[in-house]
Amino acid sequence: MKYNKLEHMSSLIEWILLFALLATPIMTVLGTWSHLLGGSDYLQDQLINALALEGDKVLNGVPLTMGEASAAQQAVPTTSVNDYPLGLGTRLLATLVMLLPDLVFMLILWQLHQLFRGYRHAMLFTFSQIRRYRLIGLLLCASFVTKIITTPLLDTVLTLPGPELHGTINISSSDFQLLLAGLIVSALALVMREAKQLADEQQLTV
């Protein structure tokens, strides 16, 4: 009875993970090209942020007042969004960059799918299952890296057609939490592998 319940629950989670696996890139592509459906232009908004055309002006990392900003603008010629046209090639390349974090996330979902598939076949504590835990931990660490590099890569791609390249790196505490989660899962997989080896050795001695 308990095995049947585990099998049904694992099968249900497998289908949910497969749905999420397919929906993840579709949602990203729809969001990136939403302007074709009458929505806001996401890439145009990202370009504006990359050029720092909104909000307070910053000079050498120091916020300027309105008077100082005007003086700086007179001394340094400013660029506008019109200098950075978003052609079809730029939008396609930017979409590929946007899909980088999704690729890592999809790999995590696939490993989780395989993990629950093993549970459905009563593979609860095997070396193959432990390896999947290790891969999930490594992919979480890889997700930390991709989240950091996606923003500067996207800014660079969007500003390629213009006179200057722009790129910013943003790191938040949630990014480090993702890295910490990956390290914890990797450490857990290592402990599980050592425990499995110890349990197998004890069975052989008995």
C-alpha cells in the first residue's frame, strides 16, 4: 500500500516537472517577444536600463544632483535609445542570452524528474540517485554563475549595434543564497555516498 502511494505521488510529480520543463523556455520567449502580442517591449526596457537613461545620473559611481548632472551632460555627449536599434538579429541573440538561466534550470528539473522516476521504481538509496543529488547541487552553483553573467551579457548584446558597449553586473543576497543551497546539496550528496558505502561494507561483513 505504501509503495503504491509512493508510486502514484512520484508519477504525479514527474508529470508536473515535465510540464515545468516545457513551460520554462516558452514563458521566457513569450515575455521577450511580448511586444508582438501588444504587450510591453521587454528588451527595449532592458536597453533603457543598460544606457542608464532613467533615474539619477551617476558619475564615477557617485550620484549627482540635478545641477551637477546638467554640467556633466554638457561636458560629455549623451547617447539615446535611437542610437541602439533593436534589429531582428539583436533580438534573437538577446533571446538566446535570456535562455541561458532557463537552460540550467531545465537541467535541474530534468534531474529532479529522473530522481522521482527512480523513486517510482523503488530506487530510494542507490548510487545513481545520489549522483543525481550531486548533479543538482552542481547545477544550483552553475545557476548562480549564469544569473550573474546574464545581465552584463544581455546589456552587451543590446548595445552591440550602437556606438558604445554597456554592461553592468548585479549581485544580490538571493544569488548567494542560491550558491549556498547548491553547496549544501552537494555536501549532502557526499555524505549520502559515504553512508551508502559504509552500509554496503557492513552488509558484506555480516
